[in-house]
Amino acid sequence: MSESRQPASNLLDRERTDRILRIVLPIAVLALGVVLWDLVVRLYSIPPFVLPGPGLVFATLFSDWAVLSDSLLVTLSTTLQGFLMALIGGVGLAVLFNQWRLLEYSLYPYAVILQVTPVVAIAPLLLIYLPQQAAVLACAWIVAFFPVLANTTLGLNSVDRNLTDLFRLYGASRTQVLWRLKLPAALPYILGGLKIAGGLSLIGAVVAEIAAGSAGAGSGLAYRIAESGYRLNIPRMFAALLLLSLAGVVIFFALSALSYLLLRKWHESAVARDR
Amino acid sequence: MERARPPSGNAIVALRGVGKTFGSGVVALDGFDLTVQPGEFVTLLGPSGCGKSTALRIVAGLTDATAGTVDWRQADAVAADRARHIGFVFQEPTLMPWATVAANVSLPLNLRGVDTVAAAPAVGAMLARVGLAEFANTYPRELSGGMKMRTSIARALVTEPKLLLMDEPFAALDEITRFKLNHDLLSLWRSLGKTVVFVTHSVFESVYLSSRIVVMTPRPGRVLTELAIDAPYPRDARFRTSADYAGYCRLVSDALADAVQAGEGR
């Protein structure tokens, strides 16, 4: 083998090692954490109502699966609905703002106000005026729609000037400019907004459920956590929390995958680099 | 801006006393005259800031003149028909990154209401003409700079415009690619019988391509002088090294130097 090939193969090796480490290291940290957690609980004989060991949490996850899975479904469906409404509301509003500037001038400040007011503070009010399910949904929507709106607006305004001129030269209608130029150009931005909105709609749903929890009519995972807290059923609190985290992770990966699928052919963020 | 009589003779378009003052107060053009005859290859040559791109955009209808008249030949006078008769090539390739080469070339036809299937034969033929037939389904990011520009030229030509406007299209390309594209552009121009208005700041490019060169002064842009390049077509690599070519280049360079000086004197 010639010497000049050596560095290239080294580089490949290093890349492969890098990729393996990216997967193996977080798993190792997780395993270490669980082992430490277990050791601490055992060594100090901590009672389960203070801190349950990982084994007990998993056992609870299975023994209480009937209750927890129902709650998981409720929370997931709220999150999904809130997310879809954020998608429609965010993109729709951004498009309307883009087409009618006066509408943007009139409403944009209120979109910002809605965003900067902490949703935890809005939730109790919403619960007074809306049926609980609607209030939870409204919270999920309020926190999730703004990043979609802001990102879509940015995307719609980031169209290549020359392409805009080109469309003008060929006498394109407003609808043609929107569908063939502005929305495709904004797609990477929209997907970026959705990635944030996915996590936020889960947070919105959880916040509203917690706020509703004291009213006692909820059935989502967050409500389950609050309820288990009152009953000092700490293992179930942990199990529900675990499910919530997992749901968040799944949502994030699903949206990343969607983004990759839609952009892989043309956008720098999703295209593999040739070396 | 008044739109009065048709231009004299059978000129495609005539600009008379055209001025352009931007909102910022910058005077880009002042008393600019240009008459384009059918079949010509006219180049607007001048230092940067002489308003040559602005003049081209006024012809294309992308910006309005603030003084003077732009007269179109009667048949082309209807503004709605303008798009049919003009192809525009920008300084950058200006391709839609989310669309394949074929979809990009197909765009002007699609915008006119021709669907992709109906447009396919014209698109395929034009891609073959610019040597990109095998790249129809490729995305722009995978193309070299020269190939992107070819795509852009194919898109400008797919509507079979009479007038092709080109705004420093090859300025960002390396010299080898540029020579090749210059050569290919000339053969396209000759075989398709188009009229071209070309903007550049390269003396060598302008002499190689043009049948007529309009030298412009900067700030405000106006015509300093016009030079006919009478060397016969087809021109090829031999023309580039001929004494004729060198002579024309000297002539044009001197005119350009005068233009720069005129701009500084002001």
C-alpha cells in the first residue's frame, strides 16, 4: 500500500469510531446512572415513598400499565392535536401575514404577547372559561404555534430576490408565487419551527394538565403524576415521568425524520457530504 | 412614463433618453439611449456602477424608468406579452434548489399554464441543446457552476423568446468554463436566431461575443460610444488569438478607459 492512502483510511476509521461512540457513550452513561441510582437506594435503604429504585419503577411501569397507557394516550392525543393546530395556525397565519401586511401589523404584536406570557399563568384562567379538554388543547396550541409562525414568517421573507424577479418577469400570479416559490423556500424554516413546536406542545399539554390536576377531572400523564404525588405513590410518579420523557424523545425523532425525508434531496442540512 | 410611437425601422426595442433615479437619490441612468435591432448581439460594457444592469432591468420591465421612453415594436408592445418575448439570465444561476434541472427549466412554461407533461418535449429539447440531457433529474446543488449557468440559459430560452437579456452571466465562472460557455452561447445565438443584450465588464468577453458594443460611463450611466465589431461569425478559438481580436480589444479598452475617466472627472 502506498503511503498516501494511509491518512484516508485513517480518516474513515476515525469516522466510524466516532459514529459508534456517539451511540455507545450515551447508553453507557445511562447504564452507569441507573446502576448508581440502584446502589444508592440499596446502600442507604431508602424507602420507596422517598426514592424508589430503578427496578421498582420498571415494575410499576408494567404493573400499572393499564392506567398509565390510558393516560399516555390522552396526553399524546392532546399533544398531537395541539401540534397540528400549531402547524395549521402558525403556517396559516404566517401566510396570511405575508399576503396582507396590514393584517400582520394589526395582529403580530398580540401573537408576541401570547408567546411571552407564561403559559403556566394562563392555564388556570383558561380552565375557568373552557371545558377542561379544550383548555388543555388551547395551552398546547398557545406555546407551540409561535415558533411555527415566527419561523415560517422568516422563511417566507427569505426568498432569493432574483427568483422573485424571475417569477415577476414571467407574470406569475400571487398564488403561483406562494405555492411554487415562497412555501418551498420556507420549507426548511417551517420544519425547524415544527421541531420546536413538537416538544412545546407536549409541554403545553402537561402544564395545563397539572393546572387542571387540582380540579381532579383529568386523565393525562401529567395529571397522573400530580395524583400519584398526592397519594405518595412515588414509583408511579417516576414511571409516568419516564413515559413523558420517552414521548418527548419520540416526537423529536419523528419530526427530525420528517424533516430529513422532505429535505434530503436538496437542502444542505439534510444532504450527506461527499468526501 | 409615456409609451409613444414604435421605434424606427424594425428595431425590437428602443430606449430614448431613459433615466433612473433610485429612492436613495442615486442617479443610475441619465439620458440613456439604446436601440436593439433584430438578430443583434449587443453588449453593454462599462465599469461597475455605470447602470448597465439597471438598463437591462428596465428593458425587462423589472424596474421602471423615471424618465424617457421605452418603445417596443408594435407586435410586442402589449406588456402582458412581454414575458413571452423576453428571456432573462441573471448574474447568479438563480435556480430553485428544491427542483430538478428539468423542473427548473420547465418553470416559465408552467407559470404560463402549460403542465409539466406538456412542457416536457420543449424542456428536453432545450436541455439537449445546452448539453444537459443526462442531468434532467439532477438537483442544482449537484451541478458545477458552469452547468448551473447552462440550466439557467436553457430556462431563459425554453419559451423561445425573441430577446435574450443576460446580466453578467459568466462573471463568477473560471476562465476555462467561461470561454466554453461564450463559445456555446454564440452557437446558440446563431442557430436559434435570437437577439441578445449582454452586460459585462470584461473587454475580452465583449469583443469575442458582440456584433456591437455600447460603452457606458458611470454615475450617471449614459452611452459614451458605440463600436461595431465587424469580425465575421462563426468566431472560435482562433479568433481569440487573432490580430483582429487584439486590435478590437485595444480599441474597446481605450474607450472603456475614457469612460472610467469621464466618470472620475465628474
